[in-house]
Amino acid sequence: MPLSTEITGYAVSALIWGGAVDDAFRAADWLVRDAWQPALRAMPFEVADPLPPTYFFDCGIIVRGLLAAWRASGRVDYLNTARDLGLAMGRDFWSANGELHPTLDLPSKSPWPYEKRWSREPGCLQLKSALAWADLAVLFPGEAFEAWFERALRFALSSHLDFLPGDDDEMKVMDRLHAYLYFLEALLARWHRAEVREALRAGIGNVGRYLRTIGPRFERSDVCAQLLRVRLLADSLGAVPLDAVEAGEEAARCASHQRIGGPPIIDGGFGFGTCDGVPLPYMNPVSTAFCMQAMQWWSDWNKGAFRGQLVELI
């Protein structure tokens, strides 16, 4: 199968955070030298011929991975590619209505028609990817990154209340919790604003209730991890006080998804989830990275040594 640029971007962030910097740099090199299309100023979601489309969400994840690699190495090519990709996101993905197109064709960069699926239509989840603009704005204050992030934030705040539950099928609602948590993660970048703190407080409560209601039938490990990470960061920032009892439950749920033993491709990883309590036969590096970070942060919090930062969020 073609290599995924998004999964590689997540891997760079996770490997840097975990201290495996040589592996992270090898992955970042591939993104910069092989995946990035300088003539098009575009990042396809896979490297193949013909070029697959480009996704707004993927691009933001890749920018944040490259910035993590730049902070760890000082390599200018990582920083320059992150900036170029961030500029391409702002130049190519905005619609005339002020929404962000999820998908663009390559090489034309024409938007794909929207579909009634959370990953195929504009929505509040795209704010996680727009975090790349917030990160770049600090480094390049003369560019439009800050204005683009604020525009994405306004749209997300105006539309997020319609995202949950979003479907009558509980299985699909659990999937939407994963996407909605991307929105909550990104809100932490502007936690000092009253409307953002209220959205965080209400969102954490809503996701927690849905998780506990639907979880016995279908539970995703990444939802458990994302919610725990948001709780810990929101508490450390002073945005939303931590409910330690619920956080402890979510940490236990995360731990229950880890698989120990077997071949290296499985040993230590976190399963995608469970259906009626039975582990699903899927495992991926993103769920594993989220759970890995959540479990470490929870351990640090219990030791009174939590030092997690939003810039480290995988």
C-alpha cells in the first residue's frame, strides 16, 4: 500500500515526544524530500501515481509533526516545509462561504463534493488541523496564520453544537466523539476566553456521558485517550478543573486496550477498540500514540509531576 503522509506526520510527533528522535527524523525526511510536492505546493495524502487528493486535516497534522522535528533538531528544511504547507492550507482550502474544504483534487486543487460524513464535510473537527496555523503564527507573526486560525475558530464555535450526537446509530456516534475531541483539543489554544472555557466544560461533560453510555456496546481506545488528555491539559491550564474520578476511569479504559506479547508489530500497541467487550482485530499507530501519551500524562499527574503542554499534543 502507498505510504500515508498523515500517519507519518502523527508518527513524527509521537516519536519526538517519546524520545526516538532518529526514527522521527527519518520519517520527517521522507515527508520533506519525497511526499511534499514543491511544484504544486501541496501534500497528497499518499505518495502514488497518479497523485491522490490532499486533505486539510492531514496537512495540519503533518505541519505539527514537522515543527516538532524542527524544535528537536533545528533543521531549517523542516521549518521551511512546515511554513510552506501552512501557507498552502490557507491559500487553497478556504471556500467562498468561509468554510474549509476537507478535500481537494490534485493537481487541480478543486474541492471534492461534500458528503454526509463527518470526514467529508466542513466541521468543527478541522480546528485540530488549524492548530498548525496557531503554532506557525508564533514563529511567523508577519504572515496570515493568526487570522486564519481565528477564522477557523469562529466557524468551529458557531457550528459545534450540531455535531453531537449527529446520528441515530450509536456506533457512528462513538466515531463522532473521536472527531469532536479534535475540536476540544484545539480549543485549548484559546482557553483564556470565556466562551471557549464554556465550550470545553460542556464538551468534556458531553463526551464523557456518551462514552460511558455507548462504551459497553462499542468503545474506541482513541476516544478514551483523547478525552483524558483534554481533561489533563484543561486542568493544568486553569480552564476546566479535573474530575479525577472520571479521569481515572478513562485511564483504566485506555490501559485495557493495550496488548502485551506476540510479534513486535503487536506487542505494546493499543487495539482500535471493543465491540460488546470483545477486542476488535485492528491496531493502528495513531490510537497507540494517543493512548501512550494519555497513560504517561496520567502517570505523571498521579505523581504530582504533570508537565504536559499543548504543543506536545500528538
